[in-house]
Amino acid sequence: MEPKILHVGPLTERFNQRLAGEHAVTQLWQQGDALTFLDEHGAGFDIVVTSARFGCSAAMLERLPNVRAICSFGVGYDAIAVDVARRRGIQVSYTPDVLNDCVADLAMGLLIDCSRRISASDRFVRAGSWPAGNFPLARKVSGKRLGIVGLGRIGKDVARRAGGFDMQVRYHNRRQGADSAYGFEPDLLALARWADFLVLTCPGGAATHHLISAPVLDALGPDGILINVARGSVVDEQALVAALTEGRLGGAGLDVFEAEPRVPDALFTLDNVVLAPHIGSGTAETRLQMEEQVFANLQAFLDKGEVLTPVV
């Protein structure tokens, strides 16, 4: 019998149609209350297709006793109950590497925007304020000090881009990378005190929840800029809002938020903050590659019983 696939949440219309056209698929978001539906029908599914946004919780897996694989769109997997899946022998795949360039590009874009105040100057011109006087001076990017929290695939791509701006680069990880040419800083507070820019490219989840706390923001200081292209949960958002509104932090470029798509109202009025709607991988080229990777993982599992890019 053809395996039955549970599609947790919608991706692009192209992806949704292709998945439904090639496989026996049930779209969970069309079924009313998800857990109630799974209580009644969960035993009938063999594979879950989901994304970093929609995940697959422990409560869902409890109601999916026969699932053998979870194929996810995205690099984040903190919304997937990976530990539960491992205990049950369920394979979990994701889509690493294909989005590294675009996320790193966005990190540098946010960094430049915050430092040179490009978005703020755009608002200045559009408001008709230029005839009344010049826009305030911004800050230089080249030659500054860049701290990276999480020197994984994306962090390394950010570091390489920073080289084009003659930046000094240091990083903070749980452990030092054996092959890294950049300075390792085991003390996050020390890295924040040193850095002009602090870029977050670490995973989400319990291990990094609110890693960027009020003391870290104070260490970065009134001239420092925070860039978050990781997960909203990595930053204590209340502490961030307070630091920005009170002038204890120089600025922030944010692509992710704790309760996205909801963004704290206080951030809307701040001219030293650049806000993006989680668009790190949001290019046509990268999203197509991510979709193809999901299908490749799914087909590999169906053909050989093993996904191509497992979460390890």
C-alpha cells in the first residue's frame, strides 16, 4: 500500500500541489482541530511533512503511532520533538546548506542598514524632512569588530562576508571549532563587550533560550548593534525592548521574534531598529532548492528507508 503522508502546514502553492499530486496526502490545516483529528485518524499516517514554522510536537507524535519519518522544510528543528522521534526510531530530515548564503546575506544587509541607517534615512526622505535639514550622521561599517554567536554553517558564511569589510571576527560557541581561523571567545559577555556588532546564527531550542539576556545587551552597549537571523527565542525580547528604548543598546536588526508574526509594539516607534518578517531564506532560488531537498529526502526514505539530510 502507498504510504500515507500527513502535511502539517502549507508551504508554497507549488509545493502543496506537487506533494498532493505525487502522494497520498492529508493536509492537516484543513481538518479543523489538529489534535482532535489525529486522535481519530493519526494511526493511519506513515510520514509527516512539515516545516521549521509548523514543526511536529510531542503531542502530535503521541497521536501518530506508526509514523516512520518526518521531512521538514527549513534548518530550524526546535519545533519538532526530535528527542521523542529518536526514541521511537523516527528519522527526521531538514534542509541544511541550501539557505546559508541567503541568511548570511540578510545578516550583513541588516548590519549595514542598522549601522548606516538606510531604512531610517529612507523614511526621512519619504516624510519630506530633507529640505528642513540633513539626516543625522550614522556609523561606519568597515574595520569594525564582529562577534558571532554560533559559528556553524551560516555563521561561517557571515564571517567570510565580514572579511570583505575588513572586520575583525570573534565567535562564541559551546565549544571551540578545531578548524576555525577566527578568535574563539568562551565568555559571551566578554564577546559582547568587545564587539561593535553581535550577530546571532545559533540554533533555537532550550539550550539557547534567552541566551541573549539583559547583561549581554548591556555589555554590547549604547554603541553596539544586535543582529538576529537565528530564532526569536534566543533573545530575551522584553530585555531587548527595554535596552533599546532606554538607550542602553545602540540598535538592532531583527528577522525573527519570540511570538512571530506578532512583534512588540514598542519596536515600531524606534528609528534604530530594522524589522524583517523572517525572510532569511526568502528568495525564489533558495526556497525552490529547499522544496527540492524536502522531496529528495521524502523519495530517499520511500526508496531506501533513509533520508538524505538527517538531523543529527
